[in-house]
Amino acid sequence: MKALQLQQISVGYPQYPRPLDLLWEWLTGTQRHTTHYALQDISFELEQGSTLGIVGDNGAGKSTLLRVLAGTLQPTAGVCLATDQRAALLELGASFQSQLSGLDNIRLGLALRGLSHAQINEYLPTVIEFAELQPWIEQPLKTYSSGMVMRLGFALATVLSPQLLIVDEALSVGDQHFQKKSLQRIKTIVAEGASLVFCSHNLYQVRELCQQAIWLEQGRVRQFGKAQAVVDAYQTACREREVITPAVISPQANNHLQSQPFIQSAQLLTTENKVFNTGAKFGVEVLINLNRYPVQEVHLGIVIRRNDEIQCYGMSTLHEGIALQGHDYAKVHYVIDELPLLAGDYCLELWLIDQTGLHVYDSRERCCHFQVQQSSQRQGIGVCQLPHRWKVYGL
């Protein structure tokens, strides 16, 4: 069963050199405009229960594509087939009436979704409780902060589990607590069998949340496939366009994150010149400022990356069931007793994540640079040395 089917979707807008040309075209029937295509020849399918991420630069056509999927924008050409039971989290709260109270906006929103009076009364407490706006629910919406409006919008949009959920940066709603709560709600909807289209600049979340991904570039599909491969290709293209400055790890760099856990410092162990031999012991020490967070909600992920952007290996305390310890700080040693990497230049990526593996508290990319060299006894080519044996037979 298909949740989505797009066949050569294009969205074009006429562009006139001068306002007068629009009038002249209307009077004479002579074309005086060119067409700018926000989307051009987009075709793909999404199976029911699958998850799809959308990545790309600003202006690539991501929001336009989401509006087509949501049914709020008709394409200039092509066919978009989608289930009727879909929910779109695009501009949260855009349809709210500022003069009405939060409670009346919920009633109105549920009524517009076709619910009866009895059903509205049934779902009201769920929306109010999820949005955590009980003290203000009777107040006019114009007295709400933007974060409160988005929380109410998210709660209303997800109170009914759809067959297709379309999300555009909705995980930025509210504070960190509500972001995690929203993410968990999305995961629950997907676990119940819904399909997900997820658009975000947070590529880590796209990798972890989505099975497949589309990379849009200037309104066209640049790449479509497994999320990991598409995100990696997109990141590589981004790096090629800009000069990369390695991140500097220091407490001062994390002042904006003082309300949540962050990476205080990271340093290599066992060597002073940052040169390791293949087969030697390798280690890194990471100091995490927990900010009194419960340690069960904080995990560390480490990725070894070669200077040609190959991710050699990655693992986290979450996936291996390792619990952090500490109250104010946690110190983690990641040790490889016999480093299998072959000669080359390498660095680390550090990710501080929550217990879902999707929310990122802090990250450090391209830190702890080091070099690996091979001795004459450690011959081989490629990325790493694999344990092996030879057997030779005479015939």
C-alpha cells in the first residue's frame, strides 16, 4: 500500500520583468513572462509505514514540496496521490484566531477536522494536557508567547493519529523538554503504523528518524535513497562549498547551552604527538557537564572520520547499554586496545544525545585530530586491518 505517489510534480510561478507586462499580457494574450520552477519533475513513492526525510539548502523547494504533500498547494503539473488521513505540521498555529482563547481555538480546530461535539469534548483534555497550557487555556491567544502558540498547534495537530504525518521543523517548538516530548509523540505515531515525511536542517535527526531521504537542489531531486547515504552525500557537498574551521572545545563555546548538558572538553589519551601506530592502544577522554541532568537521559556517541570524509566507525553509550555516572560532571574514556586503522589522517565527531538517540544536546565535529602510521610489519591498504588467516593448498 502506498502512502504517497508523486508523478512528475512541477510547481511554477510566472515572473514579469515589469508590473506593466502583466497588464499587457492580459490585454493582448501575448506572453510577457518567464516561469520560475520551485519544483520540477519530482517523482517518488512512499510505502505505508515508511519514513522519508527531505534535505537541501534554503530555497531548494523543500517547503513547496511539503505544501504539495499536505494538499495546501496544487502543482502546476503532475499528480500527487496521498491518503486523506494526513496531518501536516508546517506553520504551527497559523490558522489560530488571536482574539479567541486557547480553549476556543482547540474547539474550532477539532471541529474543522470533522469531529462531532461529543468527540471534541473527548479530545479536549488530551490536547490541553499535552500542550501543558492549563493555567492559560482560558486566556486570549494574543497573550500567548510564540512558543506557547506552537505548543498548542503541535498538540492539536497530533491529537488524532494520522496515516501520514508531514513535519517541517516542528521539533523546534517550545523548550528542550517539549522538543523531546514532541519527538516522542512523532515516534509513537510512526510506531502505530503511520508514514512520516520529515523535513529538517538537523541532519542527525534525519539520519536517525528516517529510512529514506530525498536531497532537493534547485527544485529537482539530486539524490534519493537510504537516509544515511543521502545525508552523507549532502554534507559532503556542503563542505566542498565552504572552508571548514575545526571546532574548538572550550566551556566558553558552550555558554548558550548552559541550561542543558554539554561537552566540556575532549582530549586524546596515550600519546602526546597525536600519532598512533596501527595496532597500538587508542583512547579519548570526554568530560561532560551534566548540569545536574539525570545521567540516564544523557549518552555519548563517537564517530571516527578519515580526512576524505569516510566515516570509519561509530558507536554510542546508548546503543551499547553503557550508563554514565556523575552529578555535575561525567568523565568518559573511549578506548580501543588495538587500533585497526591503517595509515592516514583522522579526527573524531562527538555527539551528546538523549535516551531516544534523536535529540542532540551538543556536538563537536572534526575535533581531536590524529594520525595513524603503519610499521613494516603492518602492511595493507584501505581503511583498516582485518583479522585474517591464509591457507595454501598444493594440487
